[in-house]
Amino acid sequence: MQSIDSLYNFFVRTGAEVRLYHLGRRVEPCPLESLCALEHDAAAWPAPWQNQARFALMFRIGDLEDPLIWFLALPLDEQGQLDPAARDAFLQRLLETIGRNVEGLGREDSRPIDNLMKDNPLAFTPSTNFQAMLHARASHDFERPASQHLEPVEAYLTGQQIVDWRALGLQGLADFAVRMDDASQHQVAHSIATLPSEMLVSLCYCLEHVGIADTLAESLRQRGERAAADGDVETFCACVRAVSGADESLVGEWYDSLLDDEQACGPDLLAAMAGRGWQHLEHARRLPRFLTRLAKEPRADFAAVARDLALIPRLRLPVLMTLREADPASPIGRRLAHLSR
């Protein structure tokens, strides 16, 4: 019988119904094949975060009615590949806990594997925003109803009725973001300009995980620029993060204009671009400009951000080439020289 040498093989052998979700840079579905490729050294993790592959495994085994959820953070090496020691230790403990007869797992109860998470060094607790988005994604993907909080949020954001926005829950905003269609996006776009800042920021925390239409992205840009003019850095950066799922031409043009503005490029903005809009940095001119701004900002952790971006497979070579080819007298060159002391 083939041995179980990876989490991927474990779930294949159990015959579990499994869904995998990124929980690093965004909350979004992830093909199970990405975990297989990572564990078998076939590919780097596509969306690393702080030197880890962070994800949620949501699975149903045997006769269990409710799915189980594991939040795991697998350590990555400098190439973005799996550092297997911690995974191997967890896998060994998993197999010892349930015994070798994995095919029979789940016929009675979930306690043997559920209890594994209680003192698991690979386990972590996602932020409240990430948990709300995961719940929204999963309920949609498993074709289950949204939470009871969706209806009042939908009524408020689409202008159907007057609702006290302070009573609206984050889970409702997350459900709305995952389930909104073109019509609701168009309606929300018209309300962005007048939303209370606190409400807008909470909405942006959800929108940054989904794709959005150009009309909504343009409204967010206008509101973000207004917030920047008013000195409201939190709302400004929330809008920058929220547009990251829009079309490249629109987001790229805004990023370019922001990178041209030395006053705008504070550490919070640069973190927003790198954390949520990293795919828009895959650009021959924009990436060097971003890294130059990062190097010129003394409050930014240049080494940490550059290292984090370099772990993303599609950005690794462009980042390394930009650093390697930097003139010693340039902002990047001076930062690198300072770091090497």
C-alpha cells in the first residue's frame, strides 16, 4: 500500500470532499493541485505571505455532516518552496492519532482529527476580516445560504431602504462582496461617495478579496483621492487595496500616478500595493519605480517587503533583477549597501 507522505495524499486517500482557500494575501479559492505541487517540490506556493503558505482546508470526511476547517501556515524557504520538517512532524502526528486505516475515518465522529488543531504549531487564527470572507466564500461555494446579515447590508448599499449602518455586520459585508452581481456593483458605485468613512473602510476590507467592475473601481479611486486630500490615510489606503481586483489598465494607471507623487508614497500606501495589489507590480517599469519609492521611504521595511515580493513566483526574477542591476548611487543601491553592512 502506498505510504502517505503529504497532506495532499492524506486527503486523496480518505476520499474527503476538500476545498482549499488562500489565507495569505487574499481569501480566494486555491486549486488542491497547488498544495500537491508545493508538497512534492514541483512548484513554489503561488501566493506566499510572510514566508508562509497560509491556507484553509475545508473538508468533509465519511458521514460527517458539517465540514471541518484547518487553518495551516506551512513554512517556506528562500525559494518559496516548502520547508518540510514542520509538515512532516504534523503529518506523522496525524497518522498516529487516527491510525493507519484512513479509509474508515469519519464514520463515527471528527474528534480524532479535530483535536489535532488545539496544539498544532502549524495552526493559526485568521483575522476577523479573513474569517468573515472565508465563511462567505465557503457558504457560496458549498451552495449554502448566506448569513442573515446579508439582507440589511444589501438593502443599505443598493439604496433600497434606509438602514442604520452602525448595525450592519462584517459578515453581511463579506457575503455581499462575494455574491454581488453587475447590477449591485453599479448601485454600490453610486453610493461610494457618500458612505461614512468607517463603513467604507469595512466594505473595502471585503472588496479587496474579490474582482470588481471598472465603475466601482473608479468610484473607489475618486473617494480614495478625496480621502488623501483630506489627510485620511486609512480610507485612502483602504480604497487602494479595494481596487486591486479591478482591471489592470485602471489599477495600473492609478498606481503609476501615485508612484509619481512623492507625498502620497508613505509606508501605508506602499504596504497596500505590495500586500493586495502585487499582481499589478508585474510590470517592467512599475516594479522598479515601486522598489525605488520603497527604498526612499525611511519608515518602510525595505528588506522585508522586497523579500516578500520575491517569494511570489511571477515576481521573483523581476525583483531580483531590479535589485541586482540597481546603480550603487541609486536609492535602491544605497539601501542594499546599508543592509549589507
